Amino acid sequence: MALSAGDLLSALEAEAAKIGLAHGAPPLTAEQLSEFAREGFLVIDTPQISQRDIEWSRHILMSLISRGAGRKDGRGSDLSARDGDVEGTTPQLYRPSLYAPELAKWSFRKVGLAIAKQLLGPDATLSGDNCILKPCRIGGPTPWHQDEAHNDPKTYEEQVTIWIALFDTTPANGAMAFIPRSHLRGVLPHRAYGGAEGANAIECCGDFDPQDAKVCPIPAGGITIHHGLTIHGALANKSDSPRLGYIFNYKNPPKPRPELGTFPWNTEVGKSIRERRRAWLLHGGIFIDLWRYSRSDPDNLRHFIRQVLRRFKH
Ligand SMILES: O=C(O)CCC(=O)C(=O)O
């Protein structure tokens, strides 16, 4: 029996509705919005992404990581390193869509942005993508931290993060974990992970109890969403299944805020990565980067320009 165009459209809409993408409908419900406002994070444990797209993005990100994309230009690093190592046990690549521009055209970007605008308001834009792999058995922990502790303390850029699981996540392979309601407490003190000279990541050393954490396993294609002030982290991968997160950060435009002092932890971490990046940019990498940005998402380019301008201002 032949299907009419109308039948086909209804069938597609029914499928889309099942995964929260009904035509024109905002992705998050009123209940989800109030849960996020109350708890500082949200877990959507039904796949939001088709199996085909999971495999497609997983393949691209795994290939970028395995060929060491971003290592020499200071965008690839080992998240759990404490000795300045770049090629350690927990590979992370900032802005993978600059290395594989097809990622910038992925349809989920539209859904992600719609979610961010529901949470942050109409001015929210994508500030960057990121991916973190915890390989079987060796993937290291993600230290507890607040994303906004990475930002410039002189301005306030409210932010949210969408974390997409590209393999099933479990408590044993490093599912994301959140401290409920910690987004209501402002930026807490941080330090270099483990207080180590060669750490690449920051860790929250403020007053909070890791026992309060809610560990949030989700299947591949599921997502977690957290506010930039929510304390979060993840355990090491002790299992036989890999754990890969594709991460989108969204920000509101910066607003001046009362002087918060400095965030000294940001100069304490990632020293070897910054040196590598500087050397690469000065040796002509800047032109490669400009070319990469020019073929990428306009939001990526906007944030790059904003960062450069800020560096000149300070
Ligand atoms: O994937 C991880 O382990 C950490 C991700 C994270 O910290 C983030 O998305 O803000």
C-alpha cells in the first residue's frame, strides 16, 4: 500500500514527538525547565539522537582522537593528567568541529541551541564543542568543578552545557555526576587537579560534599544538561566499555559584574598546553586556525573573535 505525503509526514512527526523534537515544539517541557532551575541539571535518558547519528558522530570523534587531532596545536590534551602529559589516559579535544567541519552541520545543533535558548534566553549562542573519551579500564576521573570557574571573573557569562553520550554510560565507566542545587552557590574556590603543577584540569576545593552527588547513567543518544555553576564530575572508567561524551557549551553575552577578584587556578593549570598552543600559533598555526574557523559554524567564529578582542583588552 502506497503512503500519501500526509501519512508520511504524520509518521515522521510521531517519531519526532517520541524523541521530543516535534515540529515547532520547544524541546524541553515546563516540568523539565523547572527541574533544571531547581536542581541545576537535567537528565534525559531516552535517546535524543538516532542510532545512525550516534554511529556517525562517534566514528568521527573516535577517529579524530585516535589520530591525535589538536595535540600539536594545543586543543588536544589529557583531562586527568597531573604531569603535563598530552597523550595520557583521558583524551579530550576542544572544538572537534574545527577538525571535522561536517560536525558543525549536524542537525542536533539546532535542537541543542533551542534547548540553550529555553534555559538561558534568546541571546544564547554556542560557545564551543568538546569531546572527552574515557577508554576502557584506563580512562581517568573528571575532577569536581564548575564550568563558570573557567571564565573571566570580570564578566558574567551565564552558561549551560549539553553532554551527549555516544556510548552507554554507567556508574562503572564514568557516567556524569552532579551535586544537586550547587548552582545556587556562586563560583566556589578551585585549584589545579590534585594541587599538581602539571595538571590540565581544575578541581573544586570549596565546601561541598561529594557524597551528595547524583550519578546519572544514560544510554547512547541520551543527554544530560547542566548549569555553568553546577558542581559536576565523573569517576574513572573501570569497565570494559568505552565512554565518550560529545559536549556543547552555550553562553549568554558577557555582562560586567562586581569585581570577583581573580580565578588564579586558571593560570595554574594547562601550562604545557598553553605553551604548545602559543608556539603553534606563532609558527603559522594562526592562519590554519583562521581557515578552520572560516569553514565552521558562525557561532564558533563569533566566540573566537570575542576571545581575541578580550585578550587585546586585558
Ligand atoms: O565528560 C566529562 O567527564 C566531563 C565533562 C564536563 O566537565 C563538562 O561537560 O562540563
